[in-house]
Amino acid sequence: MSTQHDTTIVIPCYNEEKGISINEYSIFLENNPEASICFVNDGSTDNTLEVLNVLKAKHPTQIQVLSLEKNSGKAEAVRAGINYCNQISKHQYIGYLDADLATTLEEFIELRNHLKGEIIFSFGSRIRKIGSTIERENSRFLIGRVVATFISNILDIKVYDTQCGSKLFTREISEQLFQKEFISKWLFDVEIFYRMIHLYGREKAIEKMKEIPLRLWVEKGDSKVKFTYGFKLWFDLFKISREYKKIAKNTYNTNLL
């Protein structure tokens, strides 16, 4: 059955039984009837699915629940949710947000205000500045800055925060960016930028993206990413960079024929 909302928010969930704030989601949906939420249960082993179904019962026209049998990782959960919603809904905008609501739903929905003119992809950024509240452990902040700077140099794009889990797209570009599986389960955000560059070229891609400093971002609970992934992260970055360089080279060679 087709539903029609202006903006769809995909939220991947893995063992979020105790972390899902039914009250926050309910208040947001009541105040934003043009918005819908698709929760993707990523093979949770706790009672996450039951909690999501309770929430859906309260807002049957604004909530979808997609349940994956096996845990596939954030990348595939988000991709599955976006592709599913693009099939059943007629929204203009679709994006994804972390279930812990470190970025509030209210601030996330404001990203659509920037999707106009040439801009087809807007994303939140955890920039510590006067007038904003960015609460994050200093150790994670410092590690995050090292990784983000490294990624920015690889992409050759001045992006401050590629990894913030708050991104919104026009429907049309989302259909292209999330068509194929991602190389990395957790660094898929980096691949999104690579895919934009592949589709439009570096300069044109920059003109179509906009980074929005968040006013409020509060770290909640423990990260689902294991500490040991810190070592694998660099290998994943290498694989992603190598793969998209190969794609760019093949495209260049094809254009010469």
C-alpha cells in the first residue's frame, strides 16, 4: 500500500530495546504529520522488534517497520530501509538517523530546508563552535578528528565530518546512491561521497552537497562499533579508496574508446 509523506527518516536498530524513546518519537510525529519513519530492525536479539511494533501501533500511518532476519550491519540496514521506502512511498526526501537520537529529530528534519536549487544532499556536522552544544567524549572526539581529516584528504573534499549519522537526500539521488551494496559495514558514509563524485565529478558533486553544523549533538550510550574495529577501519578505508580509483580509471578508459 502506497503512503505519501514529504520526508521519510530511516532509522537502523540493533538491540535498541532500552534505547528507543517512544515518547520522543511520538511527540515528533504528532508535530510533524508530513514526516514518516521507517525503523529497520537489523536482526536484533533482544525485544527491539516488539518495542518498534508498539510504536507503530500508536502511529500506524507514519511508521513502517522493516525487520531483517540476520544482523547485516548499519550500511545494509540503511540501504535496505531506503530502497524499501522508495518502493512504497512517494516522499520528496529520504535520509537516515541513528536510533539513539544524538541528533534530534527536530534538527534532522530541518536539513530538508537546504535541499533546494542545486543541493540534493545535505548532512549534519558535529562542529564545536560558539552557539552549539556538541557533547562527546574527548577521546572519541580526537580519534574522530584524525579519521575525518584523513578521509577528507583522501576524498580531496573539504568535509569536516563525513561520519555524522544524520544525512538527507532527494528521492532521486537516493535511488542511485543506495542501489548497490557498500564495501564497508560501517564506513559506508565515505562511500556515499565517493559515489557522488563518481556520478557528477568532484567539482560538480561539491556544488550538490551541503554540510550543516548541528546546534545540538549529545553522545548517548556505548557505540555499537567494537574498539577492535579501529584497526580494521584503516583497511576498509584502503579498500574503499582502491575500489573507487579503479572505477574512475575504468570510466576514464571507457570514455577514451
